[in-house]
Amino acid sequence: MDGPSPQPGLGELSPTEFASAVTAITSAFGDPTRREIYLFAHASELGITAGDAAKQFDLHANVARHHLDKLAAGGYLEIDLAKPSGGVGRPSKRYRATSPDVRLEVSIRHDDILVSLLGKALAMLSPEAAEQMAEEVGIEYGKSMASAIDPSETHRSYQGALHAVADALSAHGFAARAESDGDQYQIVAQNCPFGDAVVEHPVICAVDRGIVQGMLGFLHGPADTDTWSSKPQGDDICVTHVTL
């Protein structure tokens, strides 16, 4: 008796490519909340907004947007820009399923190889030099991220800039949010897109706080950042404290 037919395309992959495909599927659908959000969007002919998903699953809007953008990046959802009623205000993003069928087509990505290479390269330096270089890379990348923000969305207030930073980080896979406690401000990230490499090389966390520092410096003004907690060091979440 013949065995089950392989999924289209997977039979042509090398073992390395197949492992990467499985990783891509796990990245897109491994989170149970993300699976529910995908099915929620799939069931809506008109698509859903991040606000719809946040309300449906009792999530922070940034977290809901992160899940939707992750699914869109994998090709499972497409984004439409809907003009507000009356034509006033910024258009809202609506996420719709790209196919009427629930599908598991994936693209092959090797970003994890580059992150692992970065970690091993940093390990060849002294701890102080490695941390300084990682932070400098983050600062430059943060400036680049901030410069790509639509000028009409640039926030002049400090809190507005913090929320813009959190939104940009969420779009890059950090599931971040901005918080304040009196005069203390911080960026909280519930996910780390660097994967297992950052567990082996925690110095990569310096890239995170460098990104925050670089973005804030571009959007508002100079700020100091400090890593107060991180998942690679055993904490539940990653927290970057910000000081003007």
C-alpha cells in the first residue's frame, strides 16, 4: 500500500530546507493565540483590524498587530489599507486571508544562520567589546528604522515617540509595548526574534537596547537605555528602561 502523499513542494526540499520550512511554519503558527487570530481573520470576508483581534482575544493592540504582521510576513494574510469614513484621518490596516483554504505554504528563510554567526563572532571578543559593538549596531539599525517611519506619523512628544518605537519593534517580531511608571519609562518585549542564538549569546540583548536608543534619538532626542530583564537570563520578559 502506498504511503501518504507528501505536501506539494516539500518532497523537493533538501533536509536542511525541509527543517527550515518546519521552522517557518512553527514561527507562523506555533503560538496558539496566533493560530486563533489566523482562523478569526480567515472567517471574515472583509478582514479584520488589529483592534478587532485585540478586542476578540483580550490582547494589547501592539501584541495583536505583531501576530497579524507575522502572519502577513509569512504570506498567510494580506494587508489592505481602508480609508476612514468621510475620508478624514489615517487609513486603517485590514488583514485578510490570502486563500479561501487554510494553507501551510512557506518560504525558506535562513535569518537564524546570520544571527548564530553574529553570536559566534561576538563571542570572539572580550565581553566589554562585544557588548559595545552589539549596542552600536543596534543604535545604527534603530536610526534606520526610525528614518523609514512616515513623516506624518512622527511623534514629537516623548511618550508618542516611545509608542512609535514599540510599534516598530512589534513589526520586527518583538511584540513590544511602551509603559510608564511615574517618571520611569520602559519598553517591554514579550518575544525575541533572535531565537535560540540569544540564549547561547546573551550579549545580543545589547542590540535590543541599542535599537531603542537609536530610534528615540532620531524621533525625539538623546536617551540612555539599560537592560533590566531579559528572557535569555531567565526572566519572563525583556525590559529596556529608558532615561532622558
